Amino acid sequence: MKSILSLYFLIAFVIGTDTFLVSPLLPTLRQQFHISVEASGWMVGAYALGYALFALIAGPVSDGLNRKKIMLFGILGFAVSTFLCGLAWNFWSMFAFRALAGIFAAFTSPQVWATIPILVPAPKVTKSMGIVSAGFAVSQTVGVPIGSYLAEHSWKMPFFIIGGIAFALFALILWIVPQFKPATAGKQPSILDRYAELLGANGAKGSYLAYFAILTGALAVFTFIGNWLTDKFGMNVSEIGHVFIFMGLGNLIGSFVGGHAAARLGGRTVLLSGIGIMAVLYLLLNLAASPLLVHLCFFVLYLVFGTIFPLMMALLQTLSTTARGTIAALSNGVLYAATTAGAYIAGILYAQLNGFFGVTVFAALCCALSIGLWAKSQPKT
């Protein structure tokens, strides 16, 4: 079991790193392909767009198939697409290969989340979810530095290396991961029917709304951290990067803490109290008078977020035993919807309501709404 969870950690790390890989390369790629700043952003957006659209399809489809085969298909396509990014000859070829990488990643990630409750005893599910979440946390902390360092030698290098690692992961999945029978036998329901059945489950709608609320607030703050740090403290790009490293470290530690905290205090208690602490920390950010306090506040904030995120994923996976891929796919869809909503609302608030203060108040209100929805949706245990 340790070998499978280690493999899942690596899958999360590689896919997470690939998500952030292009950002530090944009200035170089813009010059390489002779495109505008606005167009260059689509090399990041192509991956997210491909992932968001196909995750909603891949999840329900995988519930009627062998999850190992879907995982192998996804990681192999991801490896090939990422490797091809290093061979891109113009903007449109890079756009296409990045979109394909996102599409194939969307077939891989839901299988990781969906198979954990099958492989792991119920008391250890949250802890195992935390291990996988740690893979994403590490990718956020080191993904951009890795891309920047490798790009000093050649902009092609990061894609070749990540693609090569993904090929190795294909071999490890083939060797380590067991076969999984389809979650449902006989005639398979349509994709829409699977979503209707899932959302009709007791507490499902409220749980997903609670998940959307907490993510919308968190991503609203995340989107404008850089602007706030520059406006209030005059930080440069490097100094802002240090803050993000502290955030990543907090997220990483929290990913491992969540399972232990849930075992001692109960998952429901840790989740609701953690969201409450986040609401307070968002408001306290406005009182941070020095860069040191900002670093500390963001570290604690993401320590708490890293603690509760695996709990949320574990709770969502309890909604159904036959639609785990659909659950994971809808979770990804909610994440991208929250990213869009959070960024849009934060932009308005930052411009119209006293800068970052309005954004943090909005995030605190999202936390309060999330607490109410989780408390109503999840039974006391």
C-alpha cells in the first residue's frame, strides 16, 4: 500500500508541476513565438481549459470501466503531449499540445482520488488523501522554481524532463497498481444520468456548494496576493515568491496533519473549526504591519487549508461508492468554477472596495457560508 500511495504522490506532483510549469517560461516563449502578452496567457489557459472540459466527461466514463486502464491511458497521453510541448514550433502547436496535456491529465487525476477509498481502509482514507494532496502542495512550492531553473538551459528542457518522468510513471502504474473492476455492471447510465444520480444523493448538493464557497473565497484572495504585497509593502517578484514558498510549506505540512487531526478530534470538528480559523486569518491579514507577519499569517492560513482539503475530498468521496470517478470529476469542475468566480469577484472588490480589505472580507463571508452548508450537509458523528 505504501508503494501505491508513494506512486500517487508522484503522479500528483508531476501533474501539479506541469500545471505551473509554463508560467515562468512565458517571457521566453513570447519571444520565441513572436506573440503578444495577451496571447501568451493562452498557453497557460489551454491546459486549464482542456482539463476542465474533459474532467467532467472522464470521471463518469471511468465509473463504468477499469480504472487502471483509464489511468494508464491518461498518463501515457499526458507524457506524450508534454514531451511534444518541447517540440512546439509556433504558438498554435504549443496551444494544442498544452490543451492535450490538460485533457489527458483530466483522465488521470480522478482515478487517483477515486481508487484511494477502494484500496485503503476507511479510517485511513483521510490520511491517504493528505499524502496525495501533499504531492500537489510540493508542486506548487517547487514547480515554478524548477521551471525557471531548467529554462535557463533551454525552454524545451522542462517539458522533456516532465514528459520523461510521466513515461516512467506509466511503467510504475502498470507494475504496481492493481486492476479495478468497473464500479457498475451491466448497461451503463449516461453521463448526465450519473451526475443526476450523484447530486440526488443525501447531502450532495450542500456538500458541493460548501466546497465551492470555501474555494471561491480562498482563490479570490490567492489571485490578488501579488498585487496587495506590491501595493502595501513594495515587494518585488522575488520577495513575493518567498511568500508563496511559505504558503506552499504550510500547505504541505497541513496535508500530512489532516489525517491525524481527524483521527483524534473527528473529521467534522476539524473541518468546521478549520474553516472558522481561516475566516479569522483572512481578516487578520489586513492588520499585518510587516512582511514578517505577512509570511507568518500566510503560512498558518495554508497550514489550515492543507489540513482541511483532504477532509473535504474524503467527505465528497463518501457520497457514493459507485460514482467515485464522477465525484472526483465534479470536484475538479467546481474547482475551476471557483477559480473563475473568485478571480472575477476579487477584481471588482479590489478596485472598488478599499483594495485587499474587500477581498478578505468576501473570503471570510465565503468561509461562514461554507461552514453553514457543511454543517447542514454532513451528519454529526
